[in-house]
Amino acid sequence: MKITSSYRNLYLGAVSKKYRLCAALLGLEKVEEGKSCFAYQVKQCTGACIGESSIELHNLQVQTALNFYKVQAWPYQGAIAIKEGDEMIVLNNWSYLETAINEEELYELADSEQGEFDLDIYKLLKKALAGPFKQQVIQLKQIKDINDRRDSW
Ligand SMILES: [Zn+2]
């Protein structure tokens, strides 16, 4: 699956928040020339947009942040579920959607949009899905397709 541009923006948004980068310089926010970005007004940007901190330093931080997290494409086709005890944790596009307690809920969640992207969750999930969770992944789309076919018989 390709990382869509909106997904990239979500990711950049999360990065900029975490490192207090400038949303305007990242292209996430349009500002008038000479004006600071909104993040600066709420002290979330160190002021690279208005020359208060160095642009070179800012760009270096952006690069470092991007390299550090290098978001991998979601390796599944749509949402997945991981069984934890009696509950199913539903995930899509590196984000946590919901916990389902029965099959009906599970299928409903399979169609839902991606949740909020969070770098820390991304890191956790990436590790977990490569290791301990790998064998427990249930690909919801596949189950759904099978069920849909069964319904039309
Ligand atoms: Zn700024």
C-alpha cells in the first residue's frame, strides 16, 4: 500500500508537534509572508518561520525526525484485528481504532476510517507486529470477503 499524501501530512503533523517544528515550513499550514505560523503562537514552533530560530537547524531537525521514524507502508490490506483475551484490538494504518468484543462489532470496525496517527503508537505497533503479534493477526478484509460471498450464496 502506498502512503497517501494525506497520510504523509498526518505523519508530518505528528512529527512537528513532537519536535516543535514549524508547520508552515513543513507545508502543512499556509501563512502570509512575514507572519508566524499558528503553532508559533501556541508555542509549538520555535519560530523558524519568522527567523527567530535558524532555518538550517529546523531543516536538520526535520530530516532527523523523518529518518528516525521512516514510516513504513502498512503491510496489510485494510484493517486487522489482534486477539487479546476475549477482546479484539482493531488496527488500521498504524493506528488504533477500537476494541471489539464480538464478531459483529469487528466487521463494523473493519470498514471504519483510520484513526489518529501517533508516532509512539506507530513505533510500538511496528515492533509488535514484527514480533509477538505476527502470528495473531487477523486480516479483517479477508474474513469479510469470505462472509460476503457466503451471504450471496
Ligand atoms: Zn512556525
